[in-house]
Amino acid sequence: MGGAGGPDAGPGLESRTGRPPPLGTAPEPVTTWNARRPKIVDTANTCGGPRELRVPATLRRHESETALSLTGTTLFGLQTFGGGLLTVDGEELGDALTQAHLVTEGAAAEAAGADAFGVGEHHRAELPTSAPDVILAGVAARTERILLTTAVTVLSTDDPVRAYERYATVDGISGGRVQPVLGRASFTEPFLLFGFDLAHYNELFEEKLALWTQAKREGALRFNGVHRAALNGERAFPASATPGGIVTWVGVGGSPESVVRAAKYNANLMMAGLGQTPDRIQRYFQLFRAAEKEFGQRPAMLGMTSNGFLADTMEEARDRAWETNRRLMESVARERGWGERTREHFEADAETGFSLVGTPEWAAQRIAEHVLALDVDRYDVNYGNMTATREEKLEQIRLWGEVVFPRVRELVAEARATAGGDAAPSGVSDSPAPEATGDVAPSGQQA
């Protein structure tokens, strides 16, 4: 949102200048929507939400009488930024084999029991996966059930009509399982590569998201914008396999304006967890629901992403994840003149934030706390922004799908059963959630 987390630092990041901020920049104060004045008003000190990550005794998700989530069921996904493949001796295997192996990883994610599999879009040497829709088409041909998503699709530097046609094609191949996450990312490479001015960072995404939303209706397109030629009744083909058009998410990393924009276009909201706290995420969700009401939109789904790495011991997991992430962060810092990201920063995020680096049981306990506190419709873990061997990547997928996610379902079910009352129903389920109504309803499975 990328996925949210990891090098994307949350899709949809922006600063007051309209340019993506450095990785690790503190999110802006959470705000809420004032219905009488059409602008964002800072009320960070008056928003509700738990101040620490604990399961509320009453299991009330926020201050209103209804849950924030749309479906009442949490699905669990795995996502990757396509970090390079290594031999057992540490030699790089190259971009071609890395891309080919992503299809295998998607099939492995379904076999392990994950509900969704996502691929991020990047245009750099460490993360060479630049065409997630092509990768997902390969995964679609080898799977039957798993949702296919992105982390993220950089819509700002793409043509929204052409992008919609590509994902509609994959939606048809998969039988209606495609759910892209649209965002802007924080890396600048696609803007330079495809000839877009970073000074237009905000307006590019706004205009292109508006056109994507119109394309999602799968009818005649009428559009007159600044950054592309006008449309006067032309149509995009093929139509998707999903009634109401492709299920669309917008990824947000820390900007209240981006949360409101997602509500404006009736997209599902995917929040990146990197650098966030549970109470801040909850206030973003509250802002989203308030903005939906202001715009007269039907409620959409809520999701979030975390980074993760699993090992037999906490020490092994932290050491391994730090070493790989350090190399990536140092590479980016050298390019942009940023300050050093220290081991202390890394450890702090792992201890108190949304970085799931530890043993499978520890990670399951942490995710269960997040689900109970935030009540999301989908929770995705980025397992693949690191260079690793084939065996290591497949083992990470197996551990998350076969060990951690089932354990989370057990923990959440136990907590809600203990609490009793009307909080006891499924909440987290082994089976697909019921379909939502309206434009946010996917075909086949609910996210």
C-alpha cells in the first residue's frame, strides 16, 4: 500500500509539497471530515481509539455502535515486492528467474492456505518486478481460489484506461479474482522513467484515479483532463469478470488527504502499517467512514499491510531481516541523501509497530491483537521485499499460510468467544466472507 509497508513506505504517501517524503517520515496528524466545511480539519486530539494495543474488554472497535469493517470477516494475504533470488552461496540468480519464481510463489501461497497474493510494482535493480499484472496472469493460470492483488499498482505513471484493460484481462483469466491496490509509491523512478513531472505528483493520481473509477463502470468514457487526451464516448475492453467492475483498493501510507480521496472515489482502503501505531490506524479508518458519509458513498472494505519475516528464534529473525533491509535502505539513502536508518529504528518498529519479525507464535499473537483492535476486512503480510533463496521464500510462505494464519484464527475466535455476546460470531473465517453489496462487491470471494 507498496503494500503497503517496506520500501513503498505506504502507497499514497505525500507531503505538503506534493512530492513523496523520505522513507521513515512521520505520518501527518490524523484528521477528520467536517461536514459543514468541505475541507480537512485537524482533530487529532479529539479522535477516539485505544492508546495501546490491547483487546478491548467489550470488543468495541471504535466509539460508534457498529464495527468499522464491512464484512465482519478478516481474510489474510501474502504480498511481495519481488526481492531477488539467491543461490545457497549468496550469488544473485538474475531478474528473469526472480520473475518466473513469483508465479511459483503465488501458487505456493494458495497451497499454504493464504486468501490473497499480491505483487508490488517497482522499477529499480533491487526490486525489478515492474509488471505485476503480467505476474498475476501467470499466477491466475496456476490457481483456482486465491485473490490476486498488487502492492501497489503505480497508477500515477500509467494510463488508467490501458491499466484497467490489463487488469480486466487478468480478472477474466482468473474468474473474477483480481483486486488491484492503486497508489503512487514513494520511489521516484517511474516518474523519471515514463516522463512525468514530480511537481504534478498529487494531481496525476487524482486525475487518473477519477478516470479509473469511470472505467470501472465499463461503459462509455467521457473525460476531459490535463494529463491525457479527452475521451468522447469510447469504451475500454474487455469487460471484467466481476459484476460492477474490478474490485479496487487505494493504498495509503500516512496522509489524511489520501484517506479522504479513497472515500471520494468509493474505493476500498488499504493502509500501510509501516511507521504507524494501532490507534493512528484506527483514526484513519474513522476518518474514512466519516468521509464516505460526507460523499454519500456506500461503505467499502478496510485493509492493512505489515512487513514480516519468520524464524525459529526472535534473534535469528531480527538479525536476518535487519541485514537484508539495511542493504536496501542504504542503497536508497545514498541515492537521495537521506539519514541513516539504525538498528534501533528497526527494533523499535518490530517491538511496537507493524513489523512482524519474530517466531511464528509471536507473529500470530501480534496479528491477532491487530485484528481484534482494528477489525479489518483484509490483513496482508509482505514476506518478499528481501533477497533470499528459493527455499527460503517458499518456507516463509508455508509458515505464514500453514502456521501463523490458522493460529491467528484460533486466537481471535477464542478471544471473541471468551468475551461473549454479539462479538462472538466468526470474525476471522476459514471460508470466504459473504459478498458485499454495490460497487465494492467482488466476484467469488470477499476480501
